[in-house]
Amino acid sequence: MNRTTQRGFSLVELMVALTIGSFLIVGAVYVYSQSRNTYAVNETAARLQEEARYALSLIEPDVQLAGYFGYSNIPDNFQFVTLGSLASPLSAARMQQVDPAVVGLPGSAQACGTNFAVDLYTAVQGGNLNDTYTLACAAAGGGALPGSDTLTVRHLTRNATALAAGRIQAITSRATPNNQYIFADGLMPAGVVLSPGHIELRDLIVRTYYISRNSNNRPGLPALRVKSLSRVGATPAFAGVDDDTGLNADIEVMPGVEDLQVQFGIDTGDYNGDGAIDPGLDLVGSAAGGPDGIPDSPNGAATRYVNPNNVPAGFQVVSVRLWLRLRAEQPEQGFRDTRNYQYAGVNFTPPAGDNFRRLLVSRTIQLRNARSL
């Protein structure tokens, strides 16, 4: 009787197969692990870029509108009136933050500083936490982060609005652009008749962007926030919940933004780079009869960037350059950020033991309403 001989793997063959299989499994696990880590890193980097784009997309159009006052971009054309009386209006030149408090402007609208809400002369304003208005206006959200800057913009709404108590509103006229009014008591100036496309009523927008120590429900994670002039009851204020929008006057724009730095571009009239105002631009002489050192016919191009607190008197701010430094929300095991971030006078190196990825972005924004006409 014949038997079919059956043979299996020998012990040596089995050991070789197990060894090869083990190497393949280890390699597959390693490749999977590396792919997963690479995906996580790419996901973190992409999220930081997306958050940066979102934050800039909110700030940029607001800055572009700074100094937009309806049918005029000249603050001198505005006068503050109360109780609808045109008997003794207050010129915009006397509504600046260095002037006495405007009579008829509620204290709630002065919470960020004297005349802070109606200083039309300062369409854009920035600074660090040494500024009095910054300390007062950036108090919510866990307090402002030391070392960061603030950025404030002022402009009117792009579209006409309805008369509303509790709003700081302005009458802007196409026919008489040098005769505009601003008021805060909900009472129209006497004799003014609105006409769509010619004489319109618009709200004054005032917003301050700053970095808070904490984000919503995340202590220790800084955030970009914005504080706005809102309508609380019949009073304009920088606090509370806006009656019209239902939004808090101080809201979080983006968590994870740990620094905001600002510089202003000024038009010095030096377009050929020789350090002096170009010929023909310093047209009006000083009281002594000579040039006053301030260009009288600038073209709106930034020739020098300065810190917000160092803008020379008489020079026009025509652009804003800002930097945002973002930090990932979660630390990354095994990662060490050794980069030295240098920008806008900041020299930052993450501390030892810091495992967060970061992204630094910058944007230069032209002020569309800063042209000299």
C-alpha cells in the first residue's frame, strides 16, 4: 500500500519565515506611525495657516475702512451736536482724546478714555499696554497680554442706518461735504432732512483689537479679541450686550493668537529716498516764512513705518502693517520650537520645555480713505 508522503516546514524554515514576517510587520507599523505623525504635523500647520487667514480676513476690511466718514474723509467737516441744536456745535478738532470730555457724550462711551469714541482725527490708533486707553479698553477676556499691541479703527458704516437712541450716529451729506454732524442722543440735528444717496444717517464704528491672556473656556491659551462700541439700552457703551446684534461688546476672534504687533506707514513726502521732502511738496511756509517740514501735497504712499506712538505730528498715516503670532492649541510630544522670532521690535524665543508649534504672519494694509485730496 502506497502512502503519500506529506512534509511541513522545517524548524529552520519556520524561524526564517517568522523573522522575515516580523521585520515586515515592524516596518509596516513604523511607516504607519510616521505617516500618522506626519499627518498630525501637517494638520497642525494647516490649522494654524487657516486660523491666520481667518483672523486677517476680519481685520483687513475693517482697517481699510478706517477714516471712511460717508461722503467725506476729512474729520474737520464734522461737528458734534446735542439735543438737535445747531446753535453751538463742537468742531471735530475739539473732540480729540487730548481735549476735555465732550459735553453730551455719555460716560459709558468714554470708558476707554476721554473722547475715545469720537476722536475722528485718529482713524487708526495703536499702542502697547502703557497706554491708558489700552488698559481700560482691553480689560475683559482675562486681561490684556503684556507686550502685545492693540489696534483701534474708527469709521462710519458703509450703508445708511435708521435713527436709534444709544448709537453714536453721523449725518453725512454729498451736497455739502464740509457740513456734517455727529450726535449721541438719538436726536436729529434741527432742519436736516434725510435723502437717500444725498443726505444719509450712518452709525459710528469703533473697534479695538487686542490679545487677551485667556481664551473662552481655555485658561492659559491666549486669544485675539475685539472690543466694540455697542448699544446697551439707550446708551452707547464699550460693555454689555449690543441690543441690535445680540453680541457681547467684547468677543473672541480667534484662540491661540499670542501676539499682535502694529506699525503705521506714514507719508513723509520723500519718494526719491534722499531723506528730504521732495521739491514742490512743502508748499506752505511756516510762520517764519520758510518750509514747515511737513509735505502739503503727499500722494498717500507710505515711505516710512513707525511704531504707533511715534507718528510725527502733522504726518498722515496711510497704511498699517501688522503681525500675528499664532500658537497651536495642543502641545506636540517630542517637538521643540527653537526658532527665534524677530519682528516689529520683538525678539522672542520659546522657553525651554515649550512643545507648541507656531506661525508668524504679517500683512500690510492700505487705508483707502487716507488720500490727500
